[in-house]
Amino acid sequence: MMRAKSSFTRLREQIEGIEVAMLTTVDEHGDLRSRPMATLEIGDDGDLWFFTRVDTPKVDETQREHRVGLAYAAPASHRYASVTGRAQLVHDREKIRRLWRPSHRLYLPEGREDPALALLCVTPQFAEYWCAPPTWIGRALHLARTLLAGQPPQLSSHEKLAF
């Protein structure tokens, strides 16, 4: 008997390989603010990890309102995901060292030993994803299969997930 895939496994399949997510927070006026963030790790427990400096507006915003949104998009492979979660600032120097790559210096020039460097951990609560076969041939084959099976054509899949 096959076990159904967990919500987290299905989300991981959709966002793996998408390096940048748009993180949306709520500012002090109640307005939404989004900015690109590089996903460092998708943890075994489902947590999404990002570097941040503690002296940025997004940290103030996530301290005041923990609910955040993450939007992932990979147009070339027709994969899109939206994650709603709770953000938490984490000061774990060992994890920072483990996740650090030399290329991070482009955005964080002070390096991994910078005392203002921290991690932003987003724990997913809900997610939604959309995907379609990535090539026109794949879409045509999918369409032919559904029509031959007598099913209504649906070129993309969409699912809402709860964690």
C-alpha cells in the first residue's frame, strides 16, 4: 500500500530549485511590503530558512506581525507556489556557518561572522501551488490522455495544503 505524500513533501517538490522567493510582510502602517529572499534551506521539518540582517525593516515587521507570505515562481517549468507562514528571527551561529556560501558575500559583504547577521525561519501554515507540464509537447500529451480517458481537459494542477 502506497502512503499518500504529505503536504510538506508536495510543497517541497514544487519549490525545490526555485532559489528566490518574494517575502511579503506587513509594515507599521498596515501596508504590504515584498522583497526577494534567497531560500537557503527547506528543512526536514518543513521550515524555510533565509539570511537577514537584524537591522532591516523586514525584521521589525516580522517581530510585530509574525504572519508572512512567500511567493515562489518558476515560469520556465510552469511551477508556482504561495506559502503563508509564521516568521521567527533565529540567532544560531552554527546554522549560519553551515548555510553560508561564498556567493552570499554579494549581498552580505560583512560575511558570516557579522554580528548583525541572523536567520529568518518561516514555518508554513498553509500553501497553494499550481503546476503544468513544462513543454508544449507535455501539455499536448496530457491533453490527449485526459480526452482519451473521457475526462475534462485540465492542463495544470492546483492544490491547497495545510500543515
